[in-house]
Amino acid sequence: MTLSMYQAAVPVFVRALGNLAHVLKKGEEHAKAKSVTDEVLLQTRLIPDMLPLVRQVQIACDMAARGAARLAGVEPMSFEDNETTLAQVHSRIERAIEYIQSFKPEQIDGSETRSIVLKTRTGEMTFEGQAYLLHFAIPNVFFHCTTAYDILRGAGTEIGKTDFIGGA
């Protein structure tokens, strides 16, 4: 059986963000038990020159949501980067998941060769759909989910590999 672009994208993005919400919830519980405020936890970084937890979550959500939209050939929905509480961060993850799930297989399947052009600070990047998904979108989603996990783990949250990967 062939794996479709939809199957390779939407369930992967949804699961990654769902697992991110799970580890974030555990981080929130740990922070509350230690009297750490939302602001402090959301601004926690691995090292000074890396982005804080809140930005890791925002970027993971953006990569997944924009990835699905670009594969579907539609203009991606924009999310404001204005979360200052854990409740707002959870809401952003939920909104991103709902948006990703709004795409139908027929919108994404067949996008393997669709031209995708990203405008970045350093110029344009051009991909075909399959390369965009496998070599840019998915790795970026997992990079930022992993970094968020690492920030939470470094802050003392009792989480492990099964929390990151999620249930079978």
C-alpha cells in the first residue's frame, strides 16, 4: 500500500502537536508544584542564544499548520505570537490542530510535485511538495517539539521518551 501525502503530513503533525501539549501539561503541573509562574516557564531557554519555550511551541504550531496549508495549495492561516500564559499556549496548540485537521485528503494528496516557495529573511526557498514535507516541514516540527521537551526536562519536569512519542 502506498503512503499518501495526506497520511504522511496531517496525522504526523497532529500527533506531534498533541504530544507537545501532553509534555507541556506535565511541565505546567511541575511548575505549579514548584511555584514557578507561567511567565518564567514560558521564557525558559536551554541556553541564552536559543529561543524560549513559548517560541518553540509557536514555531512548532506554525510549521505544522503552514505545512498542511502549503501542501493543500492554500494561503496559510496566520497566528499571532502573543501568548503570555500556559492557557494561551495550549489554546494555540488546539487551534493549530483544528486547522490542520480541517484539510481533506483530496486537498493534499497529489501535492508531491506542487511548487512551494518560502520567503525567508535570507531569500526564497523553493521545494517540490514531497521534499518540502519530508526535508523541511516534518524535521522543523520535530526540532521545535524536541527543543520544547528538552526545555521542560531541563526545568525538572518528569517526562520521558514515551511522553514525547505518545501512545501507539
